[in-house]
Amino acid sequence: MIVRGGGVEAADPDSFAPRSGDAVTNGERNTRTDRGRRSSAILRIVTGLLALAGVAVLLYSPAASWLSAYNQSLIVDGYRADAADADPGPAAQLEEARRYNAALSSGALVGAGASVPTSDAATDLGFDYDSILHTRTGVMSRIQIPGIDVDLPIYHGTDPATLLRGAGHLEGTSLPVGGEDTHAVITAHRGLADATMFTDLDRMQRGDRFTLTTFGEVLTYEVVEIAVVAPSDTLSLQAEAGRDLVTLVTCTPLGINSHRILVTGERVTPTPPASLLGAGAASGGPGFPWWIPVFLASVLVVALYVGRGFRRASRRASPEVGDSAATA
């Protein structure tokens, strides 16, 4: 009731009712708060996903290289058994390869503007090139370069698909079985995002050694010459009388690939004991995949970041829920 001038008047019951305008205002405020929480949560999720995407992009190259090296190590480790089980056997395969080499009359040509050497000698030999030094996986040999941590399978040919799998032997040059008057040419990519291969070939120096293992034959070569060939230059890689040579070829400089680098090694006889031991050992694989814990740690950090945002939003919402219940 209301007292006025000594009199008593009954109060209007409607005066105690909440105004409709106030109710709408509170509802709108709650709606805006809910929208703000949702926007904040969505922003955190998007930020976290973008951060993970950035980490994935940074880790793609080392992860892809690791996987490629791992697959190549499996192939290399299986090569010895594949060569032993080949039909015809290792002795017959090696003899056929030596006949192929004896029939060669020309070598390789590093032509102007060519990314890999070429040779047309094989077309006139009358041999089935792909059937010589043949295994079920297509691997003819294994190349190990300890100084730059290379351990690759060598396949027949140098077509683009082959060079994505490993090193390639240039058809028309001597097969990698050694012997006087031979000159084999092995080529591989460098600078690939998903494989290392010959990326560090430019680090090799005269006196460094590399080893080829072909159907049980272990052949070690010492680098005697390193040449960088300009795009406009032409260089012939011929067999030389009385010499046993292997030339490794790739593009340079890294990322530009305008020139070609040629690393030529000459046979070391007898084969050093260390090379014999290394040729019989497993490849060892690419080492620990450090990129896995890095990515998992990134996922954990993002999860904590997003989860913390949700917890904060929940704590802010709790007092409002309590106030609403008390008002009711």
C-alpha cells in the first residue's frame, strides 16, 4: 500500500510487474553473450587449425623425404636376396652384362640443354637391355656414398618415372659390373621436396669414395674428376682404354638446375675391406622420424589452446545461469 497525506491508498498490483522492455533487454544481452562465446570458440578452433596446417606445411618436406628414404632402404635391403634368387642366376647375369659392355662402341653424350646424358648406342647392340641384371623389383645395383649419406637402388634407364624411385643407369653406357675399358653413367635427381637422392653430390671432393654392389660384386671407386657443365656445353663420356670409370650426374645449382655436375670415379682394386663390410650391411634406414613427435606436440598445444578457451567460456556462463535461476 501507499501512504499519502495521512491517507492510505491501495497500491496498483501491476506496478510490481517487470516491464516488458526490461525483459527484452536482458534477453538480447544474453543472446549477444552467447554469440560472443560461440564466436570466440570458433575463432580459437580456426586459429588452431591454421596453426596445425602451417606446421604440416613446414614438416611436409622432411616427412616425405624420410618416407622416401625408408621405402628405398627396404628395397635396398631386399636387393641381395632378389639378386640371389634371380633367373638366370647371378653368375649368368654378370656374364651377360660383361658381353653387353664389350659390345659397346660409344659412350654417353651430355648434350647442350639436356638435364641428363643421352646415348643411342644400345639400339644397335642386339641385347635386351632390361633383361640384363634383372630382378623382380627392377633393381640392377646399389650405390653407397658414405661421405654424403647416400644409399640408393639403381634401376634400368633414366626416364622421369624411374628417377623418382631412385638412381638410374644410362642405357648405352657400361653396365655397373666393372672391368677395363668401361664407363658407366649413373644419374639421380637432387632438390626434390620428397627425396634426398643426389642433393649433396656437389659436396663430394677428389679422393672421396663410393661403392656399387651388383649381383654380389662389390666395386669401389675413388673420385678423380669433378666437372660442372654449362647448359650450352656438350661433353662426351667415353670409355677409356685400360680404365674402369663410373660417372655420377645430377643438376646444379640446387633449385636452379641450369648446369650439370659430373663426378667421375676410378675403380679401386682390390676392393677395400671396409667397402666389403658396408656392402653386406643393411642400409640402416633414414634414422629416427623426429617430425612425428614435433607434429604430435603441435596437436597437443593446439588442443590445450582450444580447450582452455572453452573452459573460460564455461566459467563465464556459470554466474549468469545462477543469476537467472535466482531471479526466477
